[in-house]
Amino acid sequence: MSSKLNSFSALGGLVYSTDQGKLCPECEQPITQCKCNNDVVPQGDGIVRIRSENKGRGGKTVTTVAGVLLKESELKELAKALKKRCGVGGSLKDGVIEIQGDQVDLLLQELQQRGFTCKKSGG
């Protein structure tokens, strides 16, 4: 007599989850907790794109900085310095720096002073 799997508990635990975000292909840990991938510099064209967004954020405006070719640790330091320069909060998600408010012109000027090639993106 064979028993059928009639419930999720019979499957033996978690089947699929998106709560961890992207996983490192080498150690299968979330990218934010991965120890083997922190020294990798992301690939790109070398142009930092700065844009203002409010879609999907409850009407709140957020300035995003994408395309910065730095290691994870250096990117965290840059995000902290940019938040301090603007005097607002923000976060770092999947290699994109998010700064609260419409700070496009200030961030463009600050990043150009730091030697990055920048341009405004979007509308």
C-alpha cells in the first residue's frame, strides 16, 4: 500500500521561498551573507546612472544610484557617505544605492567629484 503526499507537511518542509533574495552560486547563501563573493567587482559599462523613482513606493520619491563598479564593502561605505552628504536615509539593495527624496543633482555633483562617470537616467 503506497501512501500519497496529500499535504505540504508531507513534502518535508520548505518547497520554495523568495524571502532570501539572490543566492550565491558557489555557497548557496544569500548574497548579503556570502563570504566567498564579497571581493567580486560587478560587470558593467562604467557609467553610474542616477534617477528619481516613486513607482511602487507609496508615492514617496527615492533617488537610485546604479552601475557603481565597486566591491560590496566599498559600495556600503559609498552609500553611507552619500546618505550623510544628503542628510537623509537610504539603503543598499542588490548593488543599487537608494537615497530618500529627490537628490539627483546633489548626487550627480558628489559622484563626479569622487571621479565617477555619471549621467541622469529616466525622466
